[in-house]
Amino acid sequence: LLINADRILNRCKAVDVVVSTPRNEHQAKALEEVNILLQGVISKMQEDLNNSKECFQTVKRYLNACSPDQPDGPIDQKFQAKIIECTADDQKKIRRKLAQIITQIERAEQIGPTLLNLSVRMVGFFIHCTMELNFFEPSRGTDLI
């Protein structure tokens, strides 16, 4: 029984699941620019936690740009133009990522500045990892899950 379990486990470890999102050149460029904008906001937050409120508002405007039918405040027009150029699948993923960032920052603000610092660093690490792990890799047109 253990031999069969090991064999099955080794087979499962040998399988890579790759989900491909087909993108044309313009969609890939737009996704890359959206990722750069997101990384810029997170970097600014990591550099100076005193700017966290301003960066939080920027992320909220980005999220509102992703939901033009029911915005919860002002919309970032530049970000919205880039989002519209992305694929529908990328738009959903970006919307979820923005919502996660907002939720994490709101929770951290309720608990205190030390956790806010940790939370901002974790959000930055998450964004960095997803870019490093090619979670959004426009050049290859694949999303690793």
C-alpha cells in the first residue's frame, strides 16, 4: 500500500498545471503597465508608512476603476484605460488582488502601526512574488496557478 502511495505521490509531483490566458500584444503591454502601477504604489507604501493613507486611497481608486458600474468613490482614469485594454480574465485577477490589498491594509490599520508595517511589507512581498513567479506573465501569455 505504501509503495503504491509513494508511486502515485511521485507522479503527482511530476505534473505541472499551467493555465494559459491568450493575450495579444496590446493586452500584454497593458497588463505589464498595470503591474508596474501596482508595484509603484506598494513600493511607495513600503518606503514611507506615513504615505499609507494616500497609497490606500490610490488603491481604492484603482479598484473603483475596475468596477465602473458601481464605484465606491473616485476613479483613476489612467488605470481604468489600462484595465480596459487587459483581458477579462486579467481584469478579474487584478480586481481580486486590489480587494485583497485593501482588506489587508484595513485590518492592519485596526490593529496598529506595527501590524500595518508588517502588512505593507507582506503585500509588497506578495506582489513581488506574483511578478517573480510569473503569476502575470504577459510575454509568455501564461498564468501559473
